[in-house]
Amino acid sequence: AQSVTQLGSHVSVSEGALVLLRCNYSSSVPPYLFWYVQYPNQGLQLLLKYTSAATLVKGINGFEAEFKKSETSFHLTKPSAHMSDAAEYFCAATKGGSNYKLTFGKGTLLTVNP
Amino acid sequence: ETGVTQSPTHLIKTRGQQVTLRCSSQSGHNTVSWYQQALGQGPQFIFQYYREEENGRGNFPPRFSGLQFPNYSSELNVNALELDDSALYLCASSQPGTEETQYFGPGTRLLVL
């Protein structure tokens, strides 16, 4: 069964610092990969997705992620954190086929300190 | 273009009752999925509907059931509610050709007492 692991349930950075949120997937076949953001008491907003077109994927709000097959990783980065980036971030994967169920990691709470 | 909408936003039920949650898919989207997100956890896949047929189900008991209508709106029904059913229920829709990309609604927060 496919699984997604997010290293670090809580990441704290200073405003203006680099944001790095880690995600590893387990799959013999590279899946579709996604990062979603969830603000308090809201649903999930799609940040970016990897669908095999390019290994470096740019998303909204200045975020980007790099797919590394050799490391089975899809880490999310942003060069300079903003206070508004404080939220929960989820990495997700789907292999497609008969259906497109998303398998999510447990999430990483990002705190941005002034 | 309107996004995915869900109703109600919040709901309180007692153990043993039944509940129906509703979802309106984004315009042009014919695939809808439902997820359960317990507090402090990532969403868990419940099931997916495509053209009014269930085409995938997660590890949830039969008392979780769903429907998709011709206009692609959807319902999630849960019978015999248990305390552990308390969670945020998320609906997501996707469009033909990019079914892997799912867009989520704001969710329905269900509390079972």
C-alpha cells in the first residue's frame, strides 16, 4: 500500500527565513504528488502538484517543490517565510488507475515567528 | 466559476443517529471524493464517485454510504453514528482529464455526543 511520510509534525521559522517541509513517499511507481495547505477551520487548498512533466514544480504563494525519484522525496520550500504562511501543510499522493484516492501524510504545522 | 461547496458547515448529533452531508462539485467536475479528517490527522479517503457510480472505497464500514447525482452534486450518509465519527468531512471534486487533481471544499465539522 502506498504511504506518505512527513518528517516533522511541527516546523518553526522566523519571518524571512527559508521554509523546508519534508515529504517522502513509498511507491515502486512514481505517483502523482501534491502539497495542500490548510488554514485553521478551513478546507484544503492546492499549493502545487507533480504529474511527471517537470521535477521542479512551482506553486502559488512563492512555494515550490522538487521531485527526487532516487530519494522518493517531494520536499516543499519557500525562500522567505511570511507571517501569512503559518498553517498546516499536507503532502499527498495518488497512483491513479481505477480511482484517484489521495493518500495523505499526517501534516506539518508551520509556525512563523516575527 | 464557483468552487466546491459543502453544507452544513457544522453539525451536532448524538450517538446512534444518522446524518447526511452535502457537496456541490466545482463546475465541470464529474468525479467527487469524500475524506474524513480526525483532529490532528491527515484526511482519510472514504470513497469516490464517478458518473454516479462508486469507483473506489477506503477502509470504512458500510454504514458510510454515498450518492452522486446527475448534476454531480453528492451526499455522504453515515448511519448509527459513533463517537469516533466526530471529524471534519471533506468533499473534493476533479475534472475529466485531470482526475488526479482534487479541489476541496471547506468541509463539514461533525460532532457526535
